[in-house]
Amino acid sequence: MIRYLLRRLLYAIPILLGVNLLTFCLFFMVNTPDDIARMHLGIKHVNHAAILNWEHSHGYDLPLFYNRHETHWQALTDTLFVHKSLSMFTLHFGLSDDGRDIAREIRQRAGPSLSIALPAFIIGLGTNISLALMLVWMRASLADRVGVIIAVALMSVSGLFYIIGGQFVIAHLWRWVPISGFVPGVDSWRFVLLPIAISVVAGIGNGMRWYRSIFLEEIGKDYVRTARAKGLDESRILFRHVLKNGMIPILTGAVTVLPLLFMGSLLTESFFGIPGLGSYVVDAIQSQDFAVVRAMVFIGSALYLIGLWLTDIAYGWVDPRVRLS
């Protein structure tokens, strides 16, 4: 098991290098450093001297992959790819195109993002699994059919409807919480309560229907029929056996949201004015700050690979057969 985990961890290095290389090519071969300079200086009324000065001050005046003005290893290391992309493997993200320290911005914005994403993930996961088990317990009944119809209806509604509707009804009409904004400290719960509730409600339809299909597949297997033949009641079968055996697909689905837990929700943070990483990415895209976007793509890829590695560990905890392989 340990050798398997180490092998998977080593596999992640070339994958991350490939993602890093692809991101670099998309940015610097589609948009040259001259194009990036013109975007920030203004496409019109900018001379060549101003472009060269901007590129030099932001470190964009180096060749992409090979520096023919240097010798030996410096010809490969004194390049944009090493300075702007490979340096992120040492967690050195550099400065954004507007001169701010990207690493410091990430540290400051990670807290507001986690204060929304982490509670929403935990509450949503527990709610969806509980509702799915309840529908499976009442399978083939009227309540089960109504629950599936409600789940499909909730899935069909855009997330923007929940955000705008929640802001209008709960924040504007009822004035229970602020419409937008954020303050650090103890009073932050007033600003994150509505985004958390909306995130949970928006994911109920998809999550409940997916977990229901997982548990329905498990409940038709031989070990469930054996448990019934031994006289176990239905609730014990569901919550002790079916839930445990359905954890592997649940863990597989949960790992996909790991980058979102750190990087935040783009729409939620933007609409509620939360100064998190999600709104940071949106602002960077709008201002065409490629340094920030590259850093966030790298972090998201690294977190996803870490999540896959942690999922392999969780598989061994849930299924002894994986632990012994």
C-alpha cells in the first residue's frame, strides 16, 4: 500500500509539469509579452519604448524557453518558462501584473473562501447523504417518487437563481443578513451564513439524486439479501452496511471539490462581495492579469492531485482489499 501511494505521488510530478507547460504555452504563445504589455498600458497611444520598459520591469523581456545570449545551463534557466512557471513548484508565485505579491494575496483571501466552502461542503454532504438514504428507505413509494421529482427540479434551476433570489428575499425583504460584503473576525458569520445556505440548497438536487443511485445499486447486492435473511432490520442494513460500501464512489466524487474548497466559488464570492480566492480569479480574468490566473491554475491542479492521493488513502481505510493490494 505504501509503495502504491509513493508511486502515485511520483506520477503526479510529470502530470503537474504537463499542466504547467500547457498553461504557459496558452498564455505566452497565444498572447505574446508585447500583447500583455499593450493590454495593461492601453492598446492605443502606446509606443514601443513604453512596451519595452513595461516588459523589463515585470520580467517579461526574457526568451520563452531558450536564451541564446547565455551559455551552459543559464541558456535554459534564464527564460520566461523557468522564471514564471517552474518557480511555482517552490511556491514562489512572484508579483501580479499590477505589482502585488500573489502569495500574500492568496494567504489573505484563503480564510474568507474556506469560511464559506468548508461549512457548505460538510453540511451539504451530510444533508445529501441523509436525504438519499431516506429515499432509498422509502424506495418505490410515493415519497420516493416525489423526492426524485423535487431533486430533478432543483437540478434544473440555475445557481444564479438561488443567489439572486436569496439576496432579494432573505437579505433585501426580510433583512436577516447583509446583502453583500465581509468583515473579518467574530461578526463574519452574518456575511457567510447566506452564501453557505445557498450553496447547500443549490447542491441538494444533484447530490441527493446521485447518492440515491449509488445506494440503490448497493441495496440490490448479495450481502444485503444475506443481511435480511439473518434478520437485520432495514435501518441497520442501510446505515451500517450500505452506507459503508457506498463510500468509495462518494469519496471519488468528494475529491473533485477539493480545489473548490480552497479556491472558493467564483459566482458566490463575486455576487456577495466576499474577498476570497474565487473573486480574486474573477478580478484577474477581467483585468487580464495573467500572472494571477497562472498561479491559481497551478494551485488548483496541485490540490486536485493531492485530493486524488488522499482518496487512495481513504480507499484503504474503507476497503481492506485495497489496503492489502
